[in-house]
Amino acid sequence: MTTGTAARVEAQAKINLSLRILAQEKSGYHQLETLFARIDLADTVEVALDTSRQKLVVEGAEVGPAEQNLAFRAAVAFLDATGWATGFRIRIVKRIPVGGGLGGGSADAGAVLRILNHLAPHPLSTAALLSVAVRLGADVPFLAAEAPMALAWGRGERMLTLPPLPPRALLLVVPPFGVNTGVAFGWVAARRAGEPVSAPAPLTTDDLARWDRVATLAANDFEAVVVGHHPAIGSCLSSLRTAGAMIARLSGSGSTVFGVFDGNAPSTLEGLPDGTRIIPSGFATRVAPVQRLG
């Protein structure tokens, strides 16, 4: 690889410390309000410029056809937005569970956008980059931004960036199955059919700067319906709460649940379903920088 034609970044996963599903648009899309936090668990994403082709290689997980992969689509969207006449080779080493509510695909897409903007002869402004990101999914703008935490609304396009909270131990509990986000939205819509959606209480920056306040507002509107369809997820949440987690919640639409601990996190948990993985992690204090290769 020639200097200036390739770069790498650690694509950090996210959890949703709070996730409220708001009104449904006529298009069927649900507006959201969510408190995002980047975590230490990350995929490694490399992008090299290659004028002869567009290629994606993924190691560590089966993710389907390249053209449907968010990282590949992010690269195509960036080139379309900039008019940059180049090809690319993307290599991803997967560590973030697929379909687990941790934003793995979105993290990879955000990483590709950041890398290409770093390599581009005419980089996009932050606002223009995020306008590309929002077309790829509600998690992608946050994971293409330069903030360790953010409160986001709508389709993820409106964000209040926040400083990181003080360090806390984090356990990710990953059942041996995923939850399809579109299906989970359908479950929520069916439960709410004909009922008005209440607006969430207004939040202040003070609420989002202290763990004790975040613990009181931590919620996830997917959680009840997803647990109803997958009782194993409820068992994982119960195990975290029994172990002393100050916050135990579903992340995204699941299936991963997380526990935040005020002291040391336990090394084992009781009562987990067979095949469930425990991944120790922590909260990112900064966004991993893009590193040029060569």
C-alpha cells in the first residue's frame, strides 16, 4: 500500500443507555430519542484506495453479499456524494456480535466514512459527512461523528454531543441468537396500536453528566416486547441485576443486554441460557483516531 492511499481505524461499538420510540411517521418510520455511548469493543476497519475495483473482505463473521453490507454501501455513498472517481478495498475484522444491538454494521459504516474523508483530496464538512451517514441508518451518524457520547433524536440526524461519563465497568451479555430490528419495530407498533405515544420527559445536560441520574432515566422501549418474544433475554437481564448492576438494559433492539457496575464487574453470572457469551468491556473516553497506513 502506498502512503496516503490507505488507513485503519478501530470501529467502536455503541450501547443505548436510553432508547425511546416516539411517533411513527406516515412513511412507517419511527422517530427516536436515544442516549448513545461508545464502548471499547471494536471491529478493525481498513480501507485502501484501488481504482480497479470495489471489494469488501470480512473476517470473523458471515455477513452476506458485499453490496448489501453497510460498510460497502457507506463507501459507495461517500464516492457518490463527493464525485471522487476511485475504487476501494475494505477489510473488516469482526469482533462486535452481528445482529446484537451494538451497532456493529453501523460502526463499520461510520469507520469507512471517517477513513474516506481522511483520505479524500477534498474532504466533506462534518455536516455534509453526517448527511451521508443518516441515509445509511439511525446509528451511523453517531458512529461517524467524533463524540464518545451523544443524545440523538429523529433518525439520528440531530445530535447533542456530550463528554464521556466517568469510567465504569461494563459487561455485555450476548445470547446465541439475534433480533431483527424491523421485526422488533413491528412488535412495538402492534402493542401500541391505537394508543397515543407519550412524549418523554425533557432531559438536561445535568441529567446526562452523572451516573446516578443516568441510572434513573435508563430505559428501552424495545425491552418489554423483545423479552416477551425471547424470555432468554429476560433471564440475562435478571442475572445482571442479581449480580449488582446499577443499570441492566437491552441495547438497541437486542439481543445483547449490558450491565453497568459501580465497582468491579463479576467474572461470571448465574442463570444464563446455554450458549450465552459474556464480554467484559468499558466505556470509550474518546473516539479512536484514523491512522494512515504505508
